[in-house]
Amino acid sequence: MMINPRLAVVVKGWPRLSETFIAQELVALEEAGLDLDIWSLRHPTDKKTHALHARLQAPVRYLPEYLRDEPRRVAEAMGAAASLPGFDAAADAYARDVARDDTANRRRRWGQACVMAHEMTQDVGGLYAHFLHTPASVARYVSILRGLPWSFSAHAKDIWTSPEWELREKLSPAHHGATFGATCTGFGAEHLQRLADNPSRVSLVYHGLDLARFPAPPDRAMRGDGSPLRLMSVGRLVEKKGFDNLIDALALLPDNLDWHWTHIGGGTLDAQMRDRAADRGVAERITWRGACDQLEVIEAMRANDLFILPSRVAEDGDRDGLPNVLMEAASQELPILSTPVSAIPEFIEDGTHGLLRSDDPIVLAQTIAAFAADPSTGPRLAEAAHRRLIQDFTMAPGIAQLDHRLRAMLGQTAE
């Protein structure tokens, strides 16, 4: 009996609360019949997990997060890698890369690839990396070492902060590039297609939502005059999310507006954002909930009046793609205020499905105050966003497209 080849999936870390889109996709691919092995570059740091993570049946292997942590394992793998069929070509590719980017991270990618190539079972027929920077580098080296095809899914930071030479080579067969790549926004797809040797190498595959995992929207009573305006945001406390500007905007809201803001998520700027809120005199009107699982996020969305995500382009070029949390808010008919950054306008049309504004604090404050003054605005926008979600942003079409391309790479079906 013929056994279908397995797909080795390389991820930055597993499981991660902030990457539900990866968990959703892998569970769906597994349920579609693909046999997966998960290879994680890092150990988990989140104390919580989503229920979705428990649905994945694939085995999870952890590569040495730092090569010094497992010297015997790394030494054995590097010695064995020299006997693999693609060692000379892989070593040459690594040497070319490190000559242009001689960093600890680059050297770690090579060591992790040697371990993975050595320990991976013989029934693996191809590789698939989530994120086009570090995970894709590891997958590329492994593919050369083992003579296997590889593919990737690109998202946001990996597209906009990777050097152009690296992106071009990962998209070129002449440099052992990917068989194909997927990315979750039209904005990102157009950029990568311009860099690829052939634009068809890159497909637009929206993540979408598996609406079966979400409750129907709640019956929301129209907020009456004088009732508190309940604001919320979900996102890591990092530069590109723009929460510093939102805190400044909250401090500019009219004195006669009763409001409260709830933030969900961790991040490196946590202490700075709390200090900023105290400095602006709004700390008592803010609840910092930290990292929450998806059930807790949805519960909060059902209890609030306006979802705010003031995304921007960070100093290093990092930016959001199309944050899944916007679709999650739409699933609960929670009105959305965001910015026209990156691919957000691909889902939200200003004035129709939500409000897209500059991240300037004065503009944000004026928009929040105007929203509070017109109770009819929220339901109108939220109902339209929910309809758009159902019509164009469910999970199934993207999974079908991705499943087809992965099976073609594995030789299970014609492209």
C-alpha cells in the first residue's frame, strides 16, 4: 500500500497565543488529510494555550533554541550532515548567506537545519515554513541537504524587514528557492510577486476565519446617552501596533465622555505603556488583562462597544498584514476603528465596514468622540463587516487552495 509522504512544518514557536492563524491553518490541513510533523525553532513561552492547539495531532519536535544548549546533539548532526546528498550545495548556500549577514541568528539557522535534516524521518516528502525569514531559512537549508522541495507562508514582519537579496533568492529556483509561497494579503503578495522569478510562484491565500469556532454575534442593545463607552484592543505591546498613540488619544477625549479601555496582550513595551497611561492621567480608566486565550478574547469582544487597532509602520519597516483580530471582532459584530495601513483596507472599507483613520492622537480622539455621539454608527458598520466576513473571508477557500498546492509539491496531485 502506498503511504503518502509527510509534510515537515517549520514554525518559530509552538504553541503561540498570538499566532492563532497558524494553529487554525495547520489543524484544517491535518483534518483535510495531510500528515504533518511540526518542527519548532523555539520552546513555548506563553503560559496559556488556545483550545485549538489541542486539536492538532501532529508530533512536535523542538530544535535547539540556542546551539550551545545542546552541544552533543548539534555536533552529532553537523557531523552527519556532511554525508547527506546535498551537503556541498547547502554549505555553499550558507556560506553565501553568512558572508552577507554574519550574525548569531544566521549561524543558528544553519545549526538548526543540520539537526532537522539529520533527525527528520525518511517518509518526509517536503517542507513548509511559516514566515519567510528565519523559519524559511532553516527549511531552505534542510531542503538542499535532503534534496526535498520546500514552500512557505509569509505574513508581515518577515516580508518587510528581510533584506531584498534574501527574499529574491528564496523566490528563485536558481538559488534553491521555494517551489511556491503563500501570503495572507494582496499587499504582501504584490510585493513578493515583483521579487519572484515568476509571479505565479506566490499565491494570495487569506487566512479567513473558521466561523464554526465562534459563537453567533450577541444581541447588542444600542448604547444610550450617558452609558459608558467600552473600548477594547487586542495586540502585542510593540511599536507597530500604535498603542502609544491610542493612549495619548484617550487622554484627549472630552471630560464629559464616560469611557473605559481594556487591552489584551503582552509585549516588550508593557511597562512603557503603563507608565505612559499614568503620565497622561488615564491609568484608572484602563484595564490591562495581559495574554488571554481566544475564548477570553471573544468574551471581551461581546461585552464591548468599539474595537480599536491603531496600526502603523514601525521604524524598522515592520507592519501588520491583515490582523486576524479584526475578523474576530467582525465575527461578533463589534465595530472597528483602525488605520489604513498595509492590507487592513482589503477587509475594512472606511465608512462601510468600519472606520479607518490616521493614527494621529487628535484624529483618533475626535473619531472616538464622534462615534460615541452617534449610537447608530456602530451597529451599521458592524453588520456590514460581519456580512463581508461571511462572504469573502471564511477559512475554507484558502485552506482548499493551500492544500492543493502542498499536495502538488508532495507529488500527491498534479499542479
